[in-house]
Amino acid sequence: MKKKMMRKLRGFVREESGSELVEFTMSAAALMFILLVLIETMWAVYAYHFTTYAAQQGARFAMVRGYTWSHYVSEPCSTTYPGFTMPYSCTASQSDVQNYVDSLATGGINPSKITVTANWTGTAVDGSGPTTCGTTNNQAGCLVQVKVAYTFNYLPFLTSSGLNLSATSEKVILQ
């Protein structure tokens, strides 16, 4: 009786029915993991693209609204975007550039994770430096530098998985 039980047990262990289910489960789990990593990588590339775009647009915003901006504008200094109005002073300030870059955030970009630093360097493109730009750093011919930093989390529920992205753009003030 004992030998007969052992033979049945060995036969049961050697039987391969159900192995397809185990193999499918392992393969499906590996495929889902690869798919999740691929999607998160695409979101990270999208966030990096947004960061570089926001730095360029923030520098452009500050470049156009230089020291003499109010002399060339016949409309009020507030700009209306679809759905909301953003008040800007006639010349760009740090908070104006921050608000403008925050308004660019769409899709999966969280505006609360965006940090913008606008710096009117006080140097001129021609190298004259303090003589031209000494009294007002945001006059025509001087440089403005905008740095945008964004913290991207790979998975929304993992706060420790932050990837710090940053981009800097520098432009010459036009007016």
C-alpha cells in the first residue's frame, strides 16, 4: 500500500497539467513590469521636454517685457488666457515669470513641483557689463536667465523616487 501511494505521488509530481498557467502568469507579470517601466520612462521624457520648453518660454516672456515695455504697449498690463486672467506688471518680475511658467503646465505636469528662478544678470551682450546694465538690469541689451526645475516622481505613490530635472535658458532683453 505504501509503495502504491508513493507511485501515485511521484506521478502527480511529474504530471505537467497546469504548468501552462504558471508559465503564463510569470510571463504576464514580466511583460506588465516592462510595460510599466516603459510608460514611466515616457512620462519622464515628457517632463524633461516640458522643463526645457518652460525655460525657453519663461526667458522669452522676460525678454519681451523689459525695462521699457510700458512705452510700447497700448493695452493694459494684464493678459487674459483661456479660462483665467493673469495680472502682470508691465515689466517682468520674478513672480510674473513664475506665474507664466506655471500657466504652461498641462497634462501630467504638477505646477506645485515647478520652481522658476529668473535672474537679470546685469551683463550686456557686447561685454560692456555694469556700464550699460548697472542701473537697471532689465533694460535692452542686457541678459535675462531663467532656470526651471521640476521634480518628477516615477510612480505617484512613491514619493522617494524623485528625479530632479532642470533647464536653463538665457536671452537678450529686447526693449
